[in-house]
Amino acid sequence: MRKIAALVLTVLTFFVLSTESSALPKGAVLIDSENGRVLFEYNKDEKLPMASTTKIMTCLLALECGTLSDTVTFSEHACRMPRVHLGAPKGSSFTLESLLYSLMLESHNDSAVAIAEHIGGSVEGFAAMMN
């Protein structure tokens, strides 16, 4: 099930990113983690920034460790996230499911932090879980 979810999220992300502009993403690689086999590659040797990889990992870890009906509350720290954000005030509560939509469809930074704090206890705790 985890492999299917990872594949679906990866493919969806590829197509979402490709529809944001008229050009295809600059590069992509999909690897089977069990045997290291490359399943898909596009410009695989190009050195590129991580882009939304961290948000994809946040989504996967939240799906593995959380429950979609969990109530997630925005901390002051989450509310201070810059640029692309949901804009929820401190103390606002949403279901984990709703915040995952916010994270994956709109790439909201404050939703990512709220999810991380909910699942990992803190952003640092969540990063340790990711690693």
C-alpha cells in the first residue's frame, strides 16, 4: 500500500507541476526503493533544488503516522510562515485531511508546519522522523 501511495503522489505531483507552466519540469526520477531500479527518469543528471520533495515527504509521513480525522491546531510558529500560506490565525483547528489538501494542492507552508508539529511534536521532532 505504501508503494502505491508513493507512486500515486509522485505521479500526481509530476503532473501538477507540469500543468503550472507550459513546460515540463526540469527533471524527475522515480526509483523502486526495494531494489533500486529506475522506473522513470527525465533529465536525471541535472542538478536541481529539492522543490516540493519535503512537502511530499511531509504528506507521506502524515499519512503513515496520523489519522485523517485528527484535529490539527495552528501554533504561533506555524502562523508566522512566509510567502505561500493558508493564513489561518493562531489556535485555528482543521482536520489533518483538510491540511493535507492545503499542503499538496496549494503548497501552503503554514499547513506543512502545523502538520509537522502535530505528527512530530515539533518541526525538529518531525525532521528526525523524516530522517
